[in-house]
Amino acid sequence: MIAQPKASHFINGTYVEDTAGDAIPVIFAATGEQLATVHAGTPAIVEQALAAAAEAQKEWAKWSPRDRGRVLTRAAQIIRDRNEELSQLETLDTGKPIQETRVADATSGADALEYFGGLAGTLTGEHIPLGEDWVYTVREPLGVCVGIGAWNYPTQIACWKAAPALACGNAMVFKPSETTPLCALKIAEILIEAGLPKGVFNVVQGMGATGAQLVSDPRVEKVSLTGSVPTGKKVYAAAAAEMKHVTMELGGKSPMIVFEDADIENAVGGAILGNFYSSGQICSNGTRVFVHSAIKDKFLKRLAERSAQAIIGDPREDATSIGPMVSETQMDIVLDYIAKGKSEGARLICGGERLDRDGFFIAPTVFADVTDDMTIAREEIFGPVMAVLDFDDEAEVIARANGTEFGLSAGVFTKDIQRAHRVIGQLQAGSCFINSYNDAPVEAPFGGVKASGVGRENSKQAIEHYSQMKSVYVRMGDVEAPF
Ligand code: NDP
């Protein structure tokens, strides 16, 4: 098995195995070949990880923030130096094309470690003068944090959670998705190489049950989940039972609105990026593409022409621009949605089927004449399936765009700058784009509203979700008590 890690878990600075846990086969989605086997964390493994994190956190919190930051920036540099190796592993773990993983995964993780490493030394409280007396505030870590990841961006998700958590002086136990267990182990290894004390960042494999055990442990102060809305509701409820802090990065069904004055090539490019990158397995994708009826035919024609240029194939090859779905299960879910699109009367423009080859490949699929009530316009598909809907009027399209339980992202394509800001201002979404789609720089807050989540990752905002303020009132005079 070509990607077998030294052991399944990484705890207290070293690889740890416990074969008593259920075996999890790691499958290369492009061929169906087994790459590795890991074992789900047993209760003993979970205990070991939480105990290590709780112990290590006490000392880590005493480090000066700048020293903590230096470890993170060192880790970022190691990741950049090893980008090729890490990108190849990400491609094996997820099936995403190497041309994507070289620029969007380890590098994005390094960005987060670099950014929060730099920010660490700036994390301060404030002095609040009250005449003779004053209050000062102290920014404190939360303690032990649990990170739980989805399978689409295993390296990035581990880093996006670890970087702000560690910068603030917390420790973390991270559970990757059972579908993509390999990449987070490498991040744990690199953090140790960069000088992180053992136990501050631990990785435990497992399915939902392992995640649930981590979330409900009383030693855990914070849970950050990237996953679907149904899982988010369960995890949020479990965390609420013990009043834990949460960040929920959940699913979406985001609108992308293309007005009649839009630059068509850019709008088509945005729709391709926002639907087919990573085979459409991106939470913030603009999967409801509302196109003004005046330009609909032109838009669909260029979309079909450009979609035909996709190079679908082995994700390890440089030229491949579309890889397989992450797993057979996910492929079946997506094929089921495609069947619903056809049976509910949407017009298939291109794609719409599984490719006749090994692995879990689906051709980029575009449906036109989609209406708001169709299943493919309402539910998150998480695959390369774009729904194109028509509209004529600005107020009408805003209402329809907002007519969903989700609120992760939204995009507008228009040359009219006033309209762009007016429309974005009315869209219910956390991460928005004007004449662009799916950019996620670490400097910008990322997260959703409504069912798409609570809290924000990245940017200075993430600090608020991994630390808490203590306020201290200081009296300089005598205490005046009533008796
Ligand atoms: P899931 O919700 O199925 O799983 C997410 C993680 O939660 C996995 O590690 C899973 O383990 C774990 N888990 C499942 N049940 C529980 C439980 N009861 N308690 C604790 N942990 C649990 O999501 P997917 O992995 O299928 O990822 C796809 C989803 O993630 C999509 O909805 C997508 O939109 C969303 N997502 C959101 C992002 C965002 O930033 N907003 C970014 C990327 C994806 P296991 O895998 O073993 O089941």
C-alpha cells in the first residue's frame, strides 16, 4: 500500500497505533486501489489524546505569544519546502488533480500558519480608564479544542483550525474525515519538527462515533466542525449540553447572479470555478447560477464550449483538470441528484453521467431551465452539477437567491458597481464575491449565516473564536460598602 502512514494516530508528539479500532481502508478515488489502512480511535486512544492535550496546553499557554507564533511560521516554511510531496499525498487522499493541490491545499495551510503565527504577538488586551480606577482585559486561551474535518480539503481544514487555536495558546485534538485520514498526520509531524511541544496538536482517526466521543468530553472547551448541516446540528447540540464554544463551517447552496451587463467570459469562468473545481466538492460553491434571460443563450453556449475543454483523468497527471469524486458513496449520491434533475424536467446541457473507466468519475454537468422548486436547486449536491436558473428582475432574483435555509456564499457578476454593492448588501450569506468566485484568502473571514454555520475561520475574526477575554477591575481607593 503506497501511502501507509507509520501508524493511525498522532498523539503526544509521536505516531500511535491501536489495531483494536475498526479498520478504515483508504481508497484512491481515481482507481479504487487501496492506499492504506488506518484504525478508528478506540476509547483508550481518545483518552490518550485528550489527556496529552490537556497536559500540554497548560505549558503551551505559558509560552510568550511571539514564541508560539515562531513555531507556526516555521511550520509554514517546512510545508512550503515540502509542497510537492504534500500535494501528491493530498491528491492520493482526495483524488483532486495535482494541478489544484499544488496551489490550493498545503499552500493554503501554510498561509494560515504564517498569518496566525504573525498575529500571535499582536494578541493583547486593553486598558480601560475609569478615573482613578481602571479595568484591564486579558486575552486567554480556551483550553483543549477539538477540530473535526470534512474530506474535501484535509490539509487545509487541519491548518485552518490548528493555526488560530495554537496561536491563542490552546491545544487541539483533530479528527479527520474517515474518507481522507492521511494529510492531517503529516501536519502533526511537521508541527513537531517546527518545535511545537508534544501533545499540543494531536490527530485521532475515526468515524462519527469517535467525533461524538471527543465532542462530549468535559475536558474539551471548544469544538470546530467542518461538515454537513445535519452533522453540524448534532455536534452543536452535543456541545451546547456542556456550554462549549463552537465554530460550525457547514454546507451551502449558494447563489451566483449574472446580470445582463456582465462580462460573459468572466461570469462563465466564475461559474466553472464555483462548480467544477475539486469536482464540485466545495462548500461555498455557487451551485445556483441565476442568469439574466437576455444573455442566457450566450452564457450557456460558452459554458458548454468551455466545459468540453475540461481534461478529465488521472489526477496525478499535470494536465488533468477534473478528477474523480472522493469516494464511491459520494459518486452515488451525486448520480442520484443528476437522475432527479433529469426526471424533474431540467434540461441537460452537458455531462450527466458516470464515466466509463475505473474510479469514481462524473463529467461536469450543467442543467438549464432549472426552477426553484426542483431538488437540484434546493439541496446541497457536493459534486460537479451546476443548476442554471433564469431571471429578469433584480428584486425578484434577490428574493429567490435568499429563499434557502443555507447562507454560506453568494456572488454577483455585473459591470454596474452600484448594483453590485446594492445586491450583495441584500444577499444573506457570509462570504461574498463581486465579479469573482470562491477566493478564500486567509486575511478574509470565512463562514456562513443561517444553517450554513456559526463563527468565522481565518482573519482576525478567528481569534475571537479561540480565545476569551477576562476583565479585571482595579480599585485604587477604598471600598465603599453599605454597611
Ligand atoms: P459530514 O458532516 O458527513 O462529516 C464531517 C465530519 O464530522 C467528519 O469527520 C465526520 O466523520 C464527523 N462526524 C459525523 N458525525 C459526527 C458526530 N455525530 N459527532 C462528531 N463528528 C461527527 O461531512 P462530509 O465529510 O461528508 O463533508 C461534506 C460536507 O462538509 C458538505 O456538507 C460541505 O458543505 C461541508 N463543508 C463545509 C465547509 C465550510 O467551511 N463551510 C468546507 C468543506 C465542507 P466521518 O467522516 O467519519 O463520518
